Amino acid sequence: MVVSFYGSMLEHTGGIKTYKPENSPNVRLLIDELGCQFGADFCDFLISEESCVFLVNGKSIAALAGLSTKLHPGDKIEVLPFIEAG
């Protein structure tokens, strides 16, 4: 499993574009792991509804099981900044 960060997410990761989680069985626990890796503020930012979009294998977690979406070895997780159109 690999997590890729894009756009303004890189400001929170110190420029790190990819991260390989150790053992995150779902998105919520992945966010906790990312908080341990990159700081509690990043964790809070990730769970804010309007800050970013999570894609698991190209599908938004909003169309899956939300934060309970299960993760498996080999999954590709993308974290993109939420872009508001006006």
C-alpha cells in the first residue's frame, strides 16, 4: 500500500510525495498513522470535511465506506486538496 500526496498536501508532509503505511486496515487508522508521522495538526487537517479528498484505487471514499473504508496491501491511496469552485 502506498499513499501519494498532491498539491498543498506537500506543505504538511515537508515535501514528501509518497508514504508507505505500516499497518492501517482502514482510512481512519491511516489518518492516525499519518498524524503520528507528520504531526497532529496534519491529522486534524485530514479529517476536516472540506480540506481534502481521499481516493482509494481511484474511487473517492465518499462513494465507498467513508473513513471506515477498508485498506489492503497493494492499495493506492491518493490525498488531494479539496478545490472549491465558485
